[in-house]
Amino acid sequence: MLTVDEVLKYIQYINRIDKKSFNEVNWFWSYPQQPLINKYLENDRKKIISIFQKKLGHKNDLNNLGLYVNIPFCKAKCRFCGFYSKIAIKDDIDEYINNLEKEINSYQKIKIDFRKIFFSSLYLGGGTPTILSSIQLKKLLKLLFKNFNFTDNSQKIIEGTPASLTQSKIEILEKFKFDRFTLGVQSFNDKILREYNRDSSVKDILEAYKLLRKSKIKYINIDMMLGLKGENESVYNNYLKYIKKLAPDQVSFGIVLPWASKGLSKKEKQEIDFNVREMELSSFFGLFNKMKSAGYQKVDNRYSHYYFFKEQKLGKKVLNYQLTRNIEGFYSVLGLGQCAQSSFFMPRGDASFVRNGAFNLFDNNDELLTNHFDKTAFIIPKNDVLRRHIICNFSFFNKIKISPMNDFFKSDVIAEFKNIFQPLLKDKMIKIDKNNLILLDNYKKLSEGYNLTERERYFFFIVNYIYPPEIHQEIRDLVTKKEI
């Protein structure tokens, strides 16, 4: 078993790797992490192309295929942000949309015709998709709806900032039948918004929300950020007042990840890291319990986000989790655009998972498919698909539904992978309750006596119980040989 100190050092190492590769720091839920990918995963161009062709080559899994389009432009760079983005310039955006069309057409080289299949969801993320002008937004959507079909009950989602949203853009979204908008609020405090270079004020937020509520867009969600300098119990109570007043359908609380943020000084990162750890121990001054009393249901997780839904509107929102995290079900996504990723699950006994992305859409586009399949793609084998499924579901829901898991792998998974499940059951880390595997709080006792956050305790547990022994040794070698 790895020690707590070894796991904490490994977390620091992952943070460095992910920061360099422009990825979200996701050590507490992802598997395998970036340092282990090249060593343990297969990168066979022919096999990867074959998986793309099978997944995108005919009408299958109509309810399990999403389309994600990344728009990596912002008006200004938020100081807490760790994601890749470019400052918006009109000519760059025009060129980007043209290159997206080239990327779509490039799939013809491997005989994939997107018009022959149907997608169950569309997500425009970024960056700031609403930074596009009305003309650019209309051009982008025409391009997408010309080349892709969507199921009748598909969910169409877009992110945006309050200051970049206009009535004209809302009308365009209505025309293309978008039914969900995620508004990047982050804070209801003007001083904090200015401190972190946000392009919106509280007034902008309220005006944008009012426009959205008057629109035909059915679900309105807001994103908030926790752990920023200047936040305290009084500030969070004020957030709650605004949330009760606006009554969004979903609230996402993201926890600032200081070591991934590109606009913070080393001193600021240290201060925020300390504050976040302290506030997490109190569930951010009881904010999450207060959300429940305000009529919101929490979808429990240990990611860097906490999600709350209005209880009567819970059902359809889960599509967004499947689209962005591939959790609970085995939900596949085709990613388009710079730094977008594709993830495909093949529903067979020899389940495989493919991810690609992180190419540059501003470079020469003649070799887009080479970028897709040679430089950034890899295959995760069956046993590691299962490990990833366990880690994500326990992290998000504290349980795993057994029947869908067995259906996907076409076997009795608990019996087939007894090397994984028997130690968990024997040591009472999990229990079987009807059709569910339930994660018990006993895992927290593994790191008793250490001042760890909930995410760190969870990660310590999964590394020692879910990761294979050969990776334990690899982690031990990394933290002893690398200068942390």
C-alpha cells in the first residue's frame, strides 16, 4: 500500500503535468493520469481509426452519442482559470469557424459520413461560445446543423458569460432549439469579480438572467466559483440570497484549483490552496446544506465541482454529466475544435475507450486526421475501462448500478473482476445493496490522523484499492525520482 505522503507527492506531480498540457487538474477522478498514459496505453493508429469508424459509421447507440464543440475564445482571461483560451479577435474567430468546417470534412478521408448517424446531445463549450458575434454564431450553428443530425429528444446546451449575451444571440439559439444555457456567474460580488478579471458585473448577471428567463430556453443553469480571495461565510450567505431569488434550474459550484490557474502569483496560489482546504472541511460554511433547504438536490461527488438541481427538474440534466464526464452510463462523445476530446465506448465484451484531441486548429489543417489518430489518441483496455467506471461513479454518486455495468461488459462483472471487488467487499469499503454497489464511509479511516481534504482521502483510497499493483510501483518510482 502506498503511504499518504507518497500519494500527496504524486498529486503534486500530476498537477505539474496537467498544467503543462492545458488540462483540468483532475487527479481525484480521472484514470489513468497523464504520467501513466504513454507507458500503459495502446496507441495503434489502425485500431483507433477502426473504433472511430465503428462508432460513427452507422445508426447505433442513438441515446449514447454526444457532440462537443470547443470555442476557445474569451474577452479577457480570468485569473483563476486553468483552461486553454485565446483573447477574442474577429479575424481569428472567423478563421477558426472555417477550420472547424475543414475538420468536419477531414473525416471523409476515413469514410465517416456524419449525416448517417444521430447525436443525442450538442454542447458548445469553451472558452466563451457567446463571445461570437450574432453573425458568427449563426454561421457556426448553420455549419453544425448542416453536417450533423440530432435525435428528436436531444439536448442542446451552450455556455456563456453575462456580458457577452444579447437578445439577438438568444433569438438565434431559440431558432436552433437550444434548451439549456449555462451562465458563467462565478460570484455575486463585484469586488471579487474585478479582482479576478471577470468581464461581467452583478448588474450584467441579473440582466442576462432576466433575458434568459424570458426566452424559450427551458433550463437555465449558473456556474459559481468557491475558494476565491475575499470569500467568507457572509459572502456565501449573500450568494444564497441571489440563488433563491433567481431560482436557476441547476447550480454548479466549482472549487478554484490554484495550482492550475495561470493568472495567480505563487503567493496567491499558496494562500488560496490553504483557504480552500480549510473551507472544504466545513463544506464552505454550510453552504451545501443551505442549498438543500432551498429546494436543491445535490448530486454527490468529489470532483472539483458540486452540482445542485431543482428537485422537480432533476431528470434530463444528467445528460450533461454523461456528455462532459462519461459517468454512470457509458456515454460517448465526439469532440471538435482545439483542445476538444473524443471519448468512445464500444459496447462489447472487449470494451475499449478511445480519447483524442488537443491539436491546434490554427496550424496547417492538411494533417488534421494525423493529429487526431497519431499524436493524441490512445486506447484503454477493458479492465481499465472498468477501473475508470468505478472511480468516476463512486466519486460522483457514492454508488454503482450493477445491471448497466453487467450489460455493458456482457458478464457478471463482480465475479469476473474479483481481484478488484473482493478486497473492497472483504475490507468493508463497499457493500452490495440490491442492484447497487454502495461506497461506505470506511474508506475515510484509511487516512485517519492526516489533515486531508475529502478529495485527497478519496484519492488515497482509490489509488490503493482500485489501481493495479504495477501502477503502485510506478507511482512510488515517480515520487522518489522526480523533484517535487
